[in-house]
Amino acid sequence: MKERAGYGREDSADAARKTLVTLIILVLAIFTASLFFMVLEGGQRMPEGRRVLAIFPVESSMSGTALSRYAGFGQGLASYFSRTDPMVLGVLGPVSTAPSTVPGSDPLAVGMDLGADIVLIGHEITGDSDSMFVAELFRVDDGASLWKGEFEVGQGTDLRALQIRIGAEVTEVLDLP
């Protein structure tokens, strides 16, 4: 009888060992497959729910004037939005977008090429006596205008305050934290 009881224990220990080895192999196979999937599919994709905002350099109806007057304006906006959690919003500043933009280029096409979801463009319209700064926010996939702001700008306009105002309004539209 004692031999028979020992024989049953060996069988159950052997079966448990086989089950454990099978489970380890299964877990390793799932881990390897998921790692392989992440490498192949993950690539350049952004985390789910993350949006990318491309900020374009300021353009002017009169060539050259806006470039010097608004030098660093877009970069300031990029810095403003960079304070947002990078898992919520990725920011491509004017330094990143400038090589892809030429005067008159389609910002939506450039935004799509850059992998952006949203583009923010700004341009100065110079009139006889005053100037207007127009900032527009577009969704890249369908070209829908999400926001537009028109601001009077004179020689004494505080451009930093304008950056903060635009940043605050766009933050509200995009529902950023």
C-alpha cells in the first residue's frame, strides 16, 4: 500500500511540474508576442488621446516686417503650451515647422506632413493706419476652424501679453489642463 501511495505522489508532482512548465512557456510566448507587436505597431504613434499642436512662424502681408517684429513670438507660444503634460499635448514649435513652410503653403498639408493634429497660425494684416494680428487654430484632419482671434496691434503693443492671451484662449478651446 505504501508503494502505491508514493506512486500517486510522483504522478501528481510530475503533472504539476508539466503544468508549471506549460504556464511559463505560455506567459513567455504572450510576452514575446506583445513585445513584438509593440515594436512593429508602436513606431511613431502617439499615446492614445495625445494631440500634437504645430505652431507656425508668423507671416505678414508686408514681407519682412512681421518677421523682425514677431521674432520669437511663435517660440514663446510653444513654450507656453510646452508646460502641458507631454502625454496630453505634444508641441512642434516654429523651429520645427519653419523648414516645412514656405510663404503661401497650406498649413493643413504641412501639419499633416509633420504628424500634427492641430495647427496654430498667425499673421499680421497691415492697414493704412493700424495693424491686426490674426491667430487661427485648425484641426488638420478635416480643416475645421477651432478658434480665431483678431487683435489690434500698434507700435506699443505688449506682445508678451498677446502671447499669454492667445495661449489662454487656445488652452480653453483645446480643454487643456
